[in-house]
Amino acid sequence: MINVALLGIIRRWHIRDQIPLREIARRLGISRNTVRRYLRSEITEPSYAERHIASGLDRYSLQLSGWLKSEASKPRKQRRNLKQLHAELQELGYEGSYDRVAAFARQWKAGQTEWVTH
């Protein structure tokens, strides 16, 4: 993958300094076809695939989603709070922090309100 600084160098050498593609490829140690591809492309920055890092909460996400759904249908005074849900997850073997559970709940709630509005 090519980085933004290298992309800037390629474009500057080719456009401003009028250096041929072969010379740019030789100086940078990359393929001539790579130089040509980046000069022809309209992108200003290379794009990278989004990484998904596995979380310890992934194993319990279905359980937690079910709890959040059932809690949402209960009257406000009868609902369990996130600290109680975190404690119950820990009883099931979850070793992560409360912050991850709270972040998951926020994301789940945002997804639910988005689903209802569309």
C-alpha cells in the first residue's frame, strides 16, 4: 500500500519536475505500473480497509441485545440498569469493562431508533 507522502512525491516529480515514470519508479523502488496507476487515479489519499478488532463482548452480544430489547419494553421503574446487566454478564464469564457494555448499549439504542425512524 502506498502512503500519502509517497503519493505527493510521485505527483510532484511527474507534474512539476517532468520526471518520466520509469525514473520515478526506479528512484522509489516501486513498479512503473504502480506509479502510472496512482497518477491516473482521482484519489488524493489511498483508502484502507476498515479493520474489525474482535472484542471480548462479541461472545455475549446476542445475550446483551436480548436483555436490552426486553428491558426496553418494560416500564421505566422496573428496568435493570447497565451496571446490573454488566454484573450479570460477569456472572456468565465476561471479563471486560463496564465501559464496553455501555458503549454497546449506546450503539444498540442508536440502531434501534434509526430502525424505527426508517
